[in-house]
Amino acid sequence: MQRSWIRKHLKWPLLYVMSVGYIVAGITHFLVPEAFAQIVPPFVPSPLAMAYLSGLAEIVLGVGLLISRTRKLAAWGVIALLIAVFPANIYMAVSDVTVTGVFGTTLEPSPAVRWGRLPLQIVLIVWAWWYTRPMPAR
């Protein structure tokens, strides 16, 4: 498959998938903030405030990706956010934290899920970086 075909036919649909994904994830931070606060590493102050702040950032950046004038800046913001929350993913991988409060359930992610989140961050960063580049014509 040629790169130009991917760029021409998939870049726009994947933009909407990414944008909606961040908006929904951000809203979830407000619906069950305690669940996100539980994976904030102990050295970070105010875990609950950080859960709300990262949720707000996800919503703002997700919306920003949909607006052509702010898309590039929002994509760089997503990259910065993914780097900023990476310590939470590391903490979750190494601490065996159990996440409670997600819609009344307790989640005990398997080691594969815990560690799988780390390389997934790289994929998400590359995906966001793609939107720092010019968009193809529709």
C-alpha cells in the first residue's frame, strides 16, 4: 500500500477517530475521576486535580484537532500530554495498582495490558505527529 494512498484516504477518517477518542477519554475523567487519580504516581501532587486537568486537556485538544486553524497546535499538545502522562502508565505497569470506581467495578489489568500501554503511547505519539503535517485535500 502506498503512503500517498494512506495519506489521501485514511488521514481524514483517522483524525475524527482520534479527536473523538480524546474527547470521550476526557469526559470519562470527569465521570470517574477517582479511577484516573489512582494511577497518578505518588510523587505527583493532587492526583484528583491532575485527573481533572488531564481530562480537560484531552477534551480541549480533541476539539482543537477538529479545527483546521488549531489542528497543528492541538497535535503538538496531544504529544506533550502523552509525554506528561507517561509516568502514570509506568506507575500502573510497575505498581500492580487496582483501579476501582470505574462504573462501579474493580479492574485488575493483566501484566500484558499494564506493560502494553507503554509502547501504545509511542503509537499514539506518532499518530498525533501525523497531524502536525499538512492535511490532504478532501
